[in-house]
Amino acid sequence: MLRLWAALLLLYLCACLCVRAAAWLASHVRRDTILRCLGGVAMCAIALTTVSLLYAQGTAQFLWLCASLALWGVAQVCVMLGCAVQKHT
């Protein structure tokens, strides 16, 4: 149970840490560029999640899952920024 909380904490911590950088990026970079980056981050998150669930075992599985959750947190921030930029343009 403690591992689950640690993984979720990592997800939300990564999301919180990249909000500020992503907000700066949104004000200086075009929306389509941000959405392309989101696609790349989401594809990496999908690949890491697949590896963690299908191929890794034991502690390695937990580490792969934490890495994929961190990328999902970054992707979540990019989606929120894309929606916010779309509202104001």
C-alpha cells in the first residue's frame, strides 16, 4: 500500500513541478508545438506503462511504473495548458 502512495505522490509531484515551466513555455511557444510535445510525452508514457506491466517484475516493475506515472503527470499538465491556451485564443 505504501508503494501505491509513493507512486501517486510521484505523479502529482511531477505535475506540480512542471506547471511553472509549462506555463512559461505556453506564453512563449505556439500551441501546436506544445501539443506535439504532449504527443511525444504521452507516447513515452504509454511505452513505459506497457513495459512496466508486461515485461518488468519485482522492484524493477515498480520503478518503471513510477517513471511512467511521472510522464503521465507531465502529460496531464500539457493537456491542461493546451485547454487553457485554447480558451484564450
